[in-house]
Amino acid sequence: MTGAMISGGTVFVASSDGSLYAIDEATGAINWTVDTGSAVSAQPILAYGMVTVGNVAGAVSYLRPTTGALVSTQAFFGHPITGITATDSIILLTSGSGQLGMIQGPKYVRMTWLFSAGSGFAAAGVFLNGDIFVAGTDGLLRGFTTRGRQMT
């Protein structure tokens, strides 16, 4: 199971078999279950009004939070996505193989930049004062501008 996200009284959690669950926070009843088609490897987040998950195939799926209806799935990496985080205009993806990518633009289907590290990223990056920070499995903390320039 991934970590959980709570939004609007619903708990969203995914499993390694590819299932995404929406569970009523008050009653524990399952509102809906969706098979995303591949094992989910990144904790669900709410981005642009959609439940957003990353999978082991390197794709991101966007689903409607009230019904679980699939809006779209986009392949970005050929490796498992280990983290997803978002601001009001950016989605940031990390992978266990060391890829860090930013998605922007209409419908969030276009990767605007990609960085490849020598080691993987174990979790989602964070945004702080307009910059991006992400920890590598090599123990290094890397910083980037939203234009993809690595800080020194």
C-alpha cells in the first residue's frame, strides 16, 4: 500500500496490485475502487482537482475524485515513479532510477524539463520559496530552480 491522502472526507490509498481506493473517512466504507492497470508506486496526491498517481511503468494517471473515472494516463519515464508533488501550475515527478521531471502546460501532458542523477530519488520533491528540493538515495539533497537549473 502507498501512503494515504485525505481530501473532502475521503481517504485515497493505492496498492501494489494497481488498485486505487476511495474510502469514506467517517464510516470506512469503500466509495469506489479502480484498477489503474499497473502497480502504483507513488502516493496519491490531489493535483488540479484530480487524484493523481504514479506507477511502476513510469506513467501518471489522473482520476476524478468523486467517481474514480479515469481522465487520462500519460507515460513519462520508463522507470517506477517514486514521488509526485504539485503546485498550482507544476507537477514534479521523481523516479527510483534517478530521473526528476517537471510537467506543465495544458492538461499536464508535456514534460518541460528532465534531470538525470547518478542515483535514484526515494520520495517526492518539495517546493520551497519557488525552488525545488529532492533527496537522492545517495544521501545528497539536490536543489533546482523551476526552470531546471541545478543549484550549487
